[in-house]
Amino acid sequence: MTQHLIENVRAHVESHYPVLYLVTHEETEADALIVELADGRKIMEWNMGRGMVHFDTKQPLAAWCDLAAALDNFLDQELDNHFIVIRDAHLGLREQPLAIARLKSLIHKILADKEGVATIFLVSAQSFVPPELEKFITLFDLPLPDEAMIQSVIKEYAEGYEQVMDDETRSKLALAFQGLTRYEIGQLINRGFQRDGNIGLEDLDLVLTEKAQIIKKSGILEMLTVNEKLEDIGGLEKLKPWLRQKAKIMSDWPAARAFGVEPPKGVMIVGMPGCGKSLTAKATAALFNLPLLKLDMGSLMGKYVGESEGNMRRALKLAEAVSPCVLWVDELEKAFVGIGSGGAGSEVATRLFGYFLTWMQEKTKQVFVIATANDISALPPELLRKGRFDEIFYVDFPTESERADIFKVHLERRKQLSARTQLDRLAKATVGYSGADIESIVKEAIEQAFVDGGLALDNERLLKVVAATHPLREVMKKKVKEYEDRFAEMKIKPAS
């Protein structure tokens, strides 16, 4: 915990802010902060598990009561020079209008006492701020341990296990442990020592496993297994060198930073459905040799006020915790639909959009964002300006030479490319076909050849399947024309 944060919270206490909300998984850290700020004040605590408890021992002081009853008790007491700690605040307040009403009354009682001083601390792993209390509450996200703090934790455990560790090893471990809590770091060090009697770089695999667990438990992000390579994608000859340049920077970031290179932010890939946007996102993670996280914007939406925004904050914090990584935001346009149209949905989308923009502009962790979108007209213009992403690329339907490359990639992958395959004829016969259309043609032709007795796959069979296939450009003719006109109007850099 930084001294700056401690002094900031202290300033709010001394300025008589009535409610300070500490958002953290590290409850011992929150307790330590509260004790440091107490300066002789009496501390009273309620938590969901045991009701009214002694702050130091967490032992119950009376029979269990819910938050509403505890707040009624506080309202009847003299609270001058008190700290009131409400732990598990999001659980105690959610769907409990009586608790919200009584907390509001308690706040007014504190504010009305011109001579007395009292502060309410809400402590929980996620924020929940009812609209009735918004103007009274100040949120503080207690940060995860920084590199210096992590190094001190590693040193403490190493000394406890009587291990000698050089500065370079400790520094590399500290970088790997970034994004984890003190508890998680301690547990991983314990596991590493129990495994081989040593604490060192050989334990980094445990760190990656732990971070994968964090992602899995969140339910917001998904960590994908990547098998695709950039070479597996036909075409995109302007996008591929650009990605390779970014991969070089990401792989040698300390030297790049010392040279004055700005940290890569990410790329937006827009264009026609089925033309390789999602495949490119997966191949980029493989190129960078980094874990790929997928953010499903639909999973962020919650039914409670402020829940969607809280989920967005959690998702981006998780991505930073796993950094360096690639964060894939698929179908970005669907996340911010309705902005500016009015209504509750519009307000939520606007707040999500604002938070995402701020994070993209100010993030310092190595999180390379790949955003993919089909309908760019649905995206707010603020998202498209320089500074949010390093570049925006437009993926069009593949050209004739690119279609030949795509046929080659899919036939080679399935061991069906032969000297008799006429890629130029296939490319000429598939004008307006997407990469997904071509993959579907190859799969269908191979299936037919197997059913017909395992005959060799030839051009004629492929061309028959082509003739029987209606490409996306034909099926969605009107929509595709709208997309093409929009992309031409915006003069976005082509990926091919």
C-alpha cells in the first residue's frame, strides 16, 4: 500500500467525509490501514458472517444480526470519535432497502453533529453503491502489491525458508508475481518450496497456473488455448508486418523502453464477417508468445445498479494482473450500442464506454488490446481517434491472390494439397467469397470425397462445391454494401 494512498484516505477522514469505501480482497491490509488512521478512535465492526464483532479479534459481541439491525443499533449510540467498519458491504446492502435507508439516516446523523467526528468504512471485494448513497461515498481501490512490496515479501519468505536468493532472481520473480495479492504470492512461494525445496525461477510455471485460475474464477474473462499461427492466415500482407513489429517490441520491452519506445496499446480490426479478424486475434497471441484473454462484453452486464461498471473494472484489473498478455475484445460495437439514445441502457453503455476509453488512454501495464468489430458505424467516434489504439485496420473480402493463399492454407492443413490442385482456378471461381466461405468449401469437399469411398480430392469436386455455395457477400448483400460504403468513407488503413 503506497504512502500516497494512506495520506489520501487520511485527508478524507480529517475532512469529515462520512463514508469511505475500501474495495479490496486483502482484508488484513484494509484493517491495517484503518488502525493506522484510527489514532485512538474507537472502532466498531459488523460483518456478514458473525454480525457485531470485536474489531481486533473478530469475535462476536452479541447474537448475529443483519446489517439493518446493526445500523439501527448504531443510530441509537453516541458516535463521537468512532470508526464504524461495515465488512462485506456489497452483500449487506444489496437488495436490502431497509439497510440502505438506515445507512443514509446514519450518514445524516454524522453530518448533523457539528462537534463530533465519525467515519464509516465500507469494506468489500467489489463495490456496490446504491444511488441513494452515491453523493456521500468516496471509493478507494486498494492496490495490489507493487514491485518493491513484492520483493520484500519474497525476501521475507526466503529468509524464513533459509534460502539464499540473488537480486536478479528476486527481481524476475517480483515481475512475474505482479497482479497477485500478498496471500496468493505467499501461497505460491510455499508451493514452490514444498515441491522441490527451493524458491526460484523454476516456480514460474506455478505463477502462470495461478493466474489462469484467477481468470477462470472471475467468470468475466476467458483464457483461450491458442493453436493458430500468423502463417495460417492467407493474405493480410500489410497487417502481418505491423504485428511482427509490435511483437519485437513486446518481446524485448525493457530495452525498447530504455530506447524511448512507447508501450504498444493495441489494434482495432474492422471489416467483413468471416474474413479473419478473430483468427488474427488468436494468431497474434501466438506471435507475441503471450496468454490470450477474451472479454465477452455481454458477460459484463449486471442487473444491479453499478454492477456492469464494477464488472468492467474487475475485467480490466484482471487483464492487468495477468500482464503481459493479449486482451481480445470481440464484436466491440455490441458493447456500446445505444450510447446517446437515452434510457437506462444508454446510461450504462455510456459509463462503460467512458471507463474503457480512460483505461485505454492511461494503462501502463503490458496489455495489448485487439478489438474486432463488424459494424464500425455503431462505434462512437471517440473510440476511433488516434491514441486509443496504435492503428485501425480494415479487413476486406480477400483478393484473387489471397483466395489462392487461403485455399492453400486449408488444403495443406488437411493434407489434401497435391500437384494437381489448381489454386488459380479455385481463386477465380470464388470472387466475393470470404475466408470462412473458402474454409467451409474445403471441409465440405473433403467430407464428400470420404463418403464417396475415399477418392482423391480434385479440383472438379471443389468447384462443384463452390457452385453450390452461396457466399456471405451474396446472402448479406445489402448489409455488406453498407459496410463497404462506410469503410470507404472513413479511409481506414487496409490490412491487405
